[in-house]
Amino acid sequence: MDRSWINLSRISDDYERGVEEFIEIAQRHGDSAKYRGKMRCPCVNCLNGRILDVDEIREHLLCDGFLKNYTTWIWHGELVETQTVTEEHRVVKSTIEDILDDMIYDVGVQTLIILSLVLLMDKVY
């Protein structure tokens, strides 16, 4: 659903249509059954913290406005997208880990050589 209406003037027809579409979607997909037909109000005053009936939410959204940064409607049935790790990411990660292991090993070997030389020089002098 296009959410550009959230930023429109609250007295515009497009804003009002957006509010109605939001309410329809939220009723179909949200937790309204859990709250006996009520749901969280995403107006700028309630901040999804108050559970109200649909008519009150409609009034709040039309009079007060919709939260501008509430673009993923997690309280109204929308799932949060999670990033999946592909095989390519796994290969890159294991390659980086291998490189780091090699670097640590090299530093360890170099340190061992230097310490051996220092000990050898102590015996010579």
C-alpha cells in the first residue's frame, strides 16, 4: 500500500482515503481480535500506546494525524522484513575469517622467530 498519504494534509481526500485503507488493512491483518475489535492507535498523540475502537482511531487520525515515522505497521499485522544470509555471504565471511586466522598465525610465527633470535643473541654475547 502506498503510504505517501501519511504526509498529506489531514483535510485532503487522499489522506482520508489513506486512513480508511489503513483501518481496513489493520482490521484484516492486525490484532483486533485479540483486543475484542479494538486496536492500537497510531496517531501522533497515542503513539500506538492506547488501544481504542476503530471510530476513535479514525477520529484521532483525521484530527491529530498519523505518526510520520510509523511506516512498517508492526502493530497492525505487517511483518518486519529480516535479511537472509545467502551462500555468497557465508563464503565471504569464511574467507575473511581464514585471512584473519592466517594473519594471526603469521604474527605468532614472526614473534616466535624474533624471540628465538633475541635468546640466541643473549647466549652469544
